Amino acid sequence: MKKKVNSNRVILSLVFLVLGFMVAFSFRVTQDESDNRKGLTDRQWDQHISLRNELIEQEEKNRELQKELNEKQEKVRNIEANLSKEAQVFFNMAEDAEKYRMFLGKVKVSGDGVKVTLADGEYNPDEENINNYLVHEHHVFKVINELYISGAAAISVNGQRISHKSYVLCTGPVITVDGYQHPAPFEITAIGDPDVLSSALNITGGVKDQLVNDQIVFTIEEVDDIQMDPILGN
Amino acid sequence: MWLPIMGLIIGVIIGLLTDITIPEEYSNYLSIAILAALDTLFGGIRAQLQNIYDEKVFVSGFFFNIVLAASLAFLGVHLGVDLYLAAVFAFGVRLFQNIAVIRRILLTKWSTTSEK
């Protein structure tokens, strides 16, 4: 009889357990619906909030990193600007160096230019002094200086390159350029803008007029693609 | 007597703590099932008081009524007829009848004991 009562109780408690579960479950479901939190339970809600907090944290971190990145980029840009400035300076220096090498006769130069020929005047029996119609070194000087002033990059006399330390000497009937003697006529070749050079020489009262006054045969022609070799042993 | 109450409490706790969510359209079935369970429970109490209580009938009726009510509601939804209303009606009427009977029996018992 005792066992009968016991099993009775057990089955009854099972029934009550199912009933309690169903009532509580239904209660909770209905409450969730009335709360209308998109069907979220408390635990899901907590999880939701913690995930949101994590997201916010990550975003703040991202923002800081972004700021840092911007700063770094600013630094890089400054460095790049400096570099480009330096590059500009170096470029200018390289250009200058090239120009100076050209003037010093250390490199081969090629380009358009002019060729000036100075020849002695015709033999004139009336003239007492023969020097009055010969080409003298100062005539050559004048032409060379005028060409340099007008922006010639390189000049050669009878094919011999003139450099910053060249000298032109009058040695009797010939002139000596850097130790090499050259007879008349003298061909002075200059590389530069042909128009500028020729107009600089042809200017009224300029070099050409002076030389012609001194009975010198002066011819000038524009030449394309002149080649000048570097000075040997320089 | 504490064992069934313990069962009830444990059931309530489990029901409150479970994280299962059911779709809204199934909550109807749950209500019907609860109604069936309550009906059977009060039927059992009445039978106990009238001394015609049979455990097998009670337990089988409890679970069978739950399943039957839920499946009736399910069938009603799929047929387009609000069959769950029939279940609500039937169970509701019987619930009130049972409670009325229980009340009368208890009243009779109480008046006889007070007369003594």
C-alpha cells in the first residue's frame, strides 16, 4: 500500500512538473511577445549589449589608429616634400655641373651653332703697314668674348676647344692657342642658339663692324649639329 | 504531498530558465495545451473527491488531452477553420463544471463537518 502511494505521488509530481513547465513557458513566451524585443531573451539581450560594447570599443580603437595613421602620413608627406626639394636642388646642381663641364671642356658637346671665319684682308700696296689688314689675336679675342657673352656653350678655334684657362697669343704671322699654332684664316666655331649668336655679332657697331673696319674678311654662317670633343689631358 | 509541489516548482523554474523561443504562431497551441492540462487536473481533483479517481485514466487523459488539443489547433490552422475555438469552448465549459462540482462537494463536506 505504501509503495502504491509512492508511485502515485511520483506520477502526480511528473504531471505537475509538465504542467508547471508549460505554464511558465507559456507565461514567458507571452511576456516576451508583449515586451516585443524582437524575441530576445534576457541572456541574448546581455550578449547583444556586450557585443555592442565590444563593437564600440573596436571603433574607438579604429579611430585612434586612423588618427595615428593620418599623423604618420603627414610625416611621410613632409619627408617627401623635403626629398623633392632636395631632388630639385640636386637636379639643379647636376645641371650646373653639366654646364660647368661644358665650359671647362671636359665633355663632348654637340648642337647647333655658328661658324665665324676671320681671314686676312687682300694685299694692299697702298697700305704701309701690313699689320693693318692682318687678323690679330685681339680680333680673335673679341669674337670669342662676344660669343661667350651671348651664351655660347662651347667654342673652338680651328677645331681646338677653348677652355677657361686657354690663352691666345700673337706669335708673329700666326697665333698660338694653348701652345698650338694656328695660321689664318681662323675658323671660330661656337655652340649655342645660332640666331642669338649671329645677331650678337652682327649688331650695328658690334664686333663684325669693328673687324670689318680693320680690313678683315669676316664671314659668319649658321651650322647644324656641331660636334666638339673634350679637351685632351684636361 | 511535497513531492508534487516540488515537481511543480522545478517545472516552473525550468520553464523560466529555458532559452527556447517558439514562433508566434505556435503559442496558440501552447495555450490550448495548457487549457487541456488544467481541465484534466480539475477533472482529476473532482474524481478524487467523488472517490472515482483512477490514476491510469488521469495520467493518460492528462497527456492525451494535451496532444489532442494541440493537434486539433494545428489541424484547424491548416484547414482554415478556427478549430482551436472548439477546444477552448469544450475545455472551458468542462473546467467550469468541474470547478463547480468541486466547490459543491467541498461545501457539502464543510457543512457536514460543521454540523457535527
